[in-house]
Amino acid sequence: MGIARAAAPDPMAPPNELIQQAANNVLEAIRKDQELKSGSLDRVNQAVDELILPYVDFETTTRLAAGRAWRSATPEQRQRLVQEFRNMLVRTYGGAVSNITPQARVDMKPFRAEPGATDVVVRTMVSDGQREPVQVDYRLEKTPNGWKIYDLNVLGVWFIQNYRNQFSSIVARDGVEGLIRALSDRNQQMKMNR
């Protein structure tokens, strides 16, 4: 059974509207779905798959996070890197979604972009009335299929830069295959810790 939600965001809409609609859909699903509220990992992962991931460009995210390793990777290694990184991000996003309370809300900060811009940042503030609000910024790129998220900034740390630093040391030590293996091992650990 799918996650109950309002209309899917239009990736051709302005990027701030895409982020606002996607965020509203996630929050609405959490408010209405008892399994999501209770933190059911299967339901959380399903919600992430249906409500967040269609708006993320994993190949761009992986390419930028892998840095030089991406250029030296074979097409088959690139495909495996994207798949393992995607699996890790799904579990990571799933953990974040399971911590959202029904009182949570996303406030959009003023959006500024040059007309015709193809790479933008949409800034938001996430609050739940219980903890300090958290700034979450989304970096999006205009693709032929509309806007896609490729980077995320939480509390001043850009996702790609954080992973690029981790990945570069693994690649320097163990090569591209070592990075794929490290991601696969981490995914297995996260799966066992469910």
C-alpha cells in the first residue's frame, strides 16, 4: 500500500515550490500514517522512496561526492557507486524522517535566483516546537526532467563536501573498489542495526 499524500510536486515548477510541496507531503503523511508516526522502518523507507527520492539526482550527488574517483571509475563501478550511495542515503534519510514529529513544520526562507538560473539554493527552517529550529538548505539543478535536489546543507554542513572528505581518504587508501566495498559494508551494518 502506498503512502497517502496530496498531489505530487511538479518538478517543472519553481524550485522553492517543489521543495515546499515535497516537504508538505512528507509532513502530511507523518500526521496521517500511524506506522510512520510510530517509526516503522519499513514504512519510513517506503515514505522516503515515494515522497523524497523522486526529486533527488543520485548520479550527480555521487559524482560530486566521489570527486576524482568518479573520473577514474569504470561505467560499471560508477553504477555500483551510485547504487550503494543511494542505499546508504535512503537509510540515512529514513532515520531523519523517523525523528520528525507530527507538530513539525517547514518554513521557507525568501527565495532568490536569477531568471533562467539552472543551479539554485532553496533555504528552509525546520521546527517542531520542541527543539531549536534547524536550517536545511537544498541545492537543486535544472534538468530536462525538471528540478532535482543534488546536495543538502544541515546545520552549516553541505552533504557532498562532508562525504567527499570521507571518500577521498578511502579512495587514496583502497581505490574505487575499496570505496564501493566500504559503502556496501556500511549498508549491511545499517541493515543489521534496524
